[in-house]
Amino acid sequence: MRSFVRARKVRLLYLIIASLFCLRIGFSSASPGIEPEALESDKFSGIDFKNGLLKVSVEKQNFNEILYNVAEKAGIKMILYCPADKKLTAGFDYLPLEKGLRLLLEDYNFVFKYHSGEDDLSKSTSHLAKVFVISRLKDPTFAETLGIGGIDQEALYERIMKTVKVKELEMMIKERFESDTLTTTQNSSSQVGNIEKVLIEKIKEIGGVKNLKKTCNRKVTKSHTCY
């Protein structure tokens, strides 16, 4: 009788051990199923910012989302006027924030806005607070009107702000003309020509090349060349 009870206890112990072993195997095999979700939620794990240094390692990720993620980590404000579907692949180890941003923004017009109690544009006594990014103008008419060449931070800031105003005017004028029904291709071409003329006049009103050149007599910065 005692041997029977003892054998039963041993059998029960084996069953418990076997059950624990099976549970462990099942848990291990389930882990890979969780991993993709973790990777998806942490797709910007290649972006890091510490001690004023920026690290980026991304592949074919949304350009705007990358910049917003950098801004969040660095504690700065990012203001973008760019296409929402642009993809970016980039990689560099810890670099000073401004140098890293210049690498990310090499295909764009941009300006750094600094925060200081006395002078927002004083690089020596202030820290980076805002970054304005805008797509480079593809229309040669606009490029010629706004001027081409390297300029300093303040002049580029003014230029970008004026460019933004021009884009807003462009949308307003296009909406106005698109509301009219065009009957012939000739009329359509005429309308486009009128839009360009109006825009050029508006650009001149809000600054134009003449006024900008007065502010561009400082040191030329190649990184900030507008095209």
C-alpha cells in the first residue's frame, strides 16, 4: 500500500515537472510573435539625443516623422513646409545637434532660430529653439525673383518667411482662378500666365530681391544656400 502511494506521488511530481517544462516552451515560442509589434512601436529607436549630441540611424522612414521625433528628443520646435510622403535613409553617430540637422536637411532650405533674452539670432549666447524647414522652390521664375546664393541666418529666416507667404498667396490665387470654367487651352495658358505675373508682383511687395540683398552682406554660409 505504501509503495503504491509513493509511486503515485512520484508520478504526480513528474507530471508537475513536465507541465512546467511545457509551459516554458510554449512561452518561449510565443515571444517571437510579440517582437514585431515592439519593433513597430519603436521604429525610431535609431534616433537618440543626449548631452547635446544627436545620433540617427533610419532607413526609408518618413522624413517629417523623423524630424518631429528629433525635435521631441532635443526639446526644440520643428516647423515644416515639406511634402508628407518624403522618405529618408540616414545614419551618423553622435554629432552636435546643429551639425546633425544640417546633414538631415541638406536637400532643403532651412533656418535655425535661437532663443536668448537679448538676441534670438546670437549663436554664441543662445541655444537652438526652432527649426524652419521648407522645400526648395522648383519654379525657376520664383528662384530668380527671390534670388540665389548663400546668405546668413537672419536673411534666410526672412526669406523663408516671405516664401511661406508667397505659397499662401499662390494657393489663394489658384483657388480663385480654378473656380472659373476654362473653355479652351489658350484661355488656360493665359490664366497661368496671369497667376505668375500676380505672384511676382506680390513677391516684390513683400520684399523681393532688392530688399533681401541689403541684408545679405554678411559671411556666406554654404549650408544655407537657397535654390
